[in-house]
Amino acid sequence: MDINKSRYKRVLLKLSGEALVGEGDFGIDSSIMAHVAQQVKRVVELDTEIGIVVGGGNFWRGTDNEAKGMDRATADYAGMLATIINALALQDALEKEGVVTRTQSAINIQAVAEPYIRRRAIRHLEKKRVLIFAAGTGNPYMTTDTAAALRAVEIGADVLLVAKNKVDGIYNVDPKKNPQAKKFESVTHQQALDLHLRVMDITAFSLCQENNLPIIVFDLQTSQGIERAISGELIGTRVLNEDKHD
């Protein structure tokens, strides 16, 4: 595959908050953020429109804090604020690379981000601006995986890229806990659901399946991972509908 040519017109990149930590266990690693910004800049140079959904797990996880006794809805709203921190940090890193960027938030925080408006979002993409989607779907009990799938469908993305933290695809069990874990090169959406593969939640997988949206799961720290994914190189794991599966 030619890494200097993209096979997609428009993509949605899901960045997990944990992937932005780097070697630490909290916060943002500036070198990782710069690495992402440089790759996204290259995607723009390849004439591919890109939207980005960021998680917030490097600062806050709603389910973890619910387990500690916090109200789940309150914990999830706090998590949305964590995604806004990451979105602003990513916006800053992209602008330092000379990339025109906009951030839209699903909850109203107009001092730092536009409200999410689908038609405006598509217009930003058509003008070759990188668009960062913050605050998930704006609703508690919904993960940023679901937000990524939803935004990808809403903007008409050709593929959903899921960049993970030191996990280079989808495995039958957690490879960080079991060295005997088996990696899948490709699976169907239905297989992912039937096998309870937890790289994304059920709602996100189902939404992608219903809308025939392919998914590529790969390690964010893979060299030129984003560029290689959009070029069509077989990195990570691909999730495709049955009629597209090979």
C-alpha cells in the first residue's frame, strides 16, 4: 500500500484518553500529543477530512467513580469535562503544527468550544478543518466509544479508526493480562458482538453494524499508525460487515 495516498475521503478517529498518558498513569504526555498532531497533519495533507472524538479516561472514568459510591450520571458528566480538557490540549497541539482546528462540545461550554451542530460540523470538514468532538454524546450512561460511532455515522465517515493504548488490535482476551491472547486480523461486527470482544462497547459495535461502518483498531503508538490505516495497510484489526468480510 502507498502510505502517501489515502483510500478514504472522510474518517473519524477515536482517541482513548488512556492512550494520551504515554508511560504515566494520569494526565497528558506532551510527546504523545505532538505525535498525534503530526500524524493528523499528515492526514490533512493527504486530502482526507478528519473528525476526532477524544475520551477522558486519563483524568476520569465514570464507571470507576460509580463503583466508589458516586452517582453514575454525575460521574459521567464529570467524565465529559475530562474529554473537554483533552480536546483543548489536542486543539492546541494541532494549531502548533499549523493545522486549522475547531472543537465542538455536546454540552454547552461556549467560552472554549462551539456547540455540536451536525450541519456546521460537516461544513468545517468540507473546508478541510480538523474537527474535535468533545463531551461524548452529552448524555450519561453513554461511552465515548458510542459517541465516536454516532459522530462517524452523522458526518458520513468512510471508516472509524480506533486508536488504543499499547493494544495493537482486537484479541479474544485482554492481552495485557493474558500473554496467550489471540489477535484477530479481521472479524465481523456480529462476531465482535457474539464473542463479547470488549475493545468497544455493545452499543458502539451495534451502531456501526447497522450503518455498515467499518472499524480499524490499532495501537496509537505504532509508527505512522494513522497514516498507515488510512492508506489501506493491514494494521491492527478490521471489523467489517459479513458481506464485506474477507
